[in-house]
Amino acid sequence: MINHEDITLLQCRRLPARLSSAQVGAVLGFSCCDVTVLMSRKLLKPLGRPAQNSTKYFATIEIEALTSDRDWLGRATQLLQTHWRAKNINRSRPEKQNSDSYQS
């Protein structure tokens, strides 16, 4: 769901030179969690060499280019579908109980 800040960002005449993960998600149409997955799979590259726990920024010029790249959008969408499907399957499987250890 798009919040007020995202709407304001998308209505700007000119975007700032660098964007945060949340802003990148708004521009590309992904969630902030999806941006993290795309970074971990090397489909998005943050500026500089940020520490693992620091805020990541991205070059607006690169993000705008990705919005026009149909092949990249297709790869990113497919990767995210595969990622979340696998994560949801693992979450829905109940832990295998070792019932043999409880028998007397």
C-alpha cells in the first residue's frame, strides 16, 4: 500500500540524487522488504560500501533506468516470487515432531 510520503515522492518534478530503500521500493513498485531481497541477490547495488546495519542509498539515475528496463523488471519480479514462495512454504510446514522420544 502506498503511503502519503510515497505519493509525495512520486509527484516530485525532480527526484533527489539518492534514494533510500523505502523510496526505491516506491519508485520501482516493490516493498521495502523486496528491495532488501533484491540487494542480497545483487540485482540492486547501494551507493558506496554501507555497513550491514546502516541505511542504504541508491543512485536515482540508476533506479530510473531500471524502471524502463523490462527485462530487469521481469527478472526481479520472478526472483521475488520464487523467494517469497520458498519462504512461505517453509513457514507453512509444521516442525517435524520426534514422537519416538516421547513413547514409553
